[in-house]
Amino acid sequence: MKFFRNWGQPPFLKDIAEVFSRRVRSFGETPTGVLWKSSEGQQLRFEILVGILADIKIPEPVSISDFGCGYGAMFDFLSDLPELSKMIYTGYDISEEMIHAAWQRIHDPRATFTEAMKIDRAADFTFVSGTYNLKLLVEDEPWNDYVKSSLKALWPMTKKGLAFNMLDKEHPDQGEGLYYADAGTFMDFCSELSDNVALIDDYPLNEWTIFVRRD
């Protein structure tokens, strides 16, 4: 087992990594361990994200990056999909203990887990589920800048499609320390990356999902 550190900036990510490390120590490899309310909500998010595969020709084998993979729950979901039976999956997370939990739990040769702040190898598809939700005491403006910088860095490392979700700014019930984003703002931002951008906001969670596809 080998872990890789690539902290760089911004420094507040270390605090967030520690929060997730404490969560997985306290709650184990469960949705609660990664700050999800339920396994049903976690699974629905995965179902929405993989919708990006519907209109894209999937190469074989297909490579996938999971940015903010936690203990590897999305790999469990993806591994059951017939069209991804030959996938090459890499999960990235800033929490060393999350990565350790993923390695301990998953022994599938298709999966690799790496402790890192950035993706270091291009993949056909990039998934980002809940990664940008927890901001702790960071103000909205610098967090917004960080998210856009992160997405901009992910795009060149994505060959076919990027799918990510964020909490919805329009939702009335907002939790402390979480970041709620404006879907229109991020649609405009993603339109600078690609002409093929779609918003999915018709599912029963307090969030939205954006697909960014290459033409």
C-alpha cells in the first residue's frame, strides 16, 4: 500500500481532511462516515452522476477518476454496472484515513486509491460526488474560487466527460459549515470549458448535478 501527498494550496484543505479522518474513525465505512445522511441518498447521487455515460460512447477498457472518493463507495456502485466491467478506476482523496479504509475494504484489481489533492493521470470520465460540500469556516468567496480552480484543473485530465454535484443555494434548509452553490453561476463557468453542458436538478435531494462533455 502506498500513499501520496500533494498538498500545495489552499491550506484549509488540511482541516477538511482531518474532519473526514475523524468521521471515518468514528463511524467507519458508512454514508455517515462521509457526512451523507443516508445510504439511499448516497446511491441516488451515484445513479444521477453515471447518467453522463448514457450519450457517450464508452471505450473498453474505460478509465474513471473519482475525485473525493472517501472509502470507495462509488467504486462499489460502478463495479456492478455491466458496461463498466473492464474499468480502470482511480479514487483520490485528501484524507489519508479514508484512503487507508478504501484499500482495506476493496481488493478488486480494477481499483486504485491515492491520497492527493489533485488528479495526476487523465481518465475518460471524472466523477465528483459531494467533494465540494464541506467548507467549515471558509468564507463563500474563497471557497467558490477554490471549487472553480479545482474544476478547471480536472477538465484537462478528463477525456470524455466530467460529472459533479453541489448543494443547492436555493434550498431553504442549509447546514452550518456547508457550501451551497448557485447552479446558474456554475453552468456559466462550465460553459467556458465546453459547449456541451447539462444541468440535472429534478431529483429529490437538496443539490444539483452538472455534466460537462467533450464534443
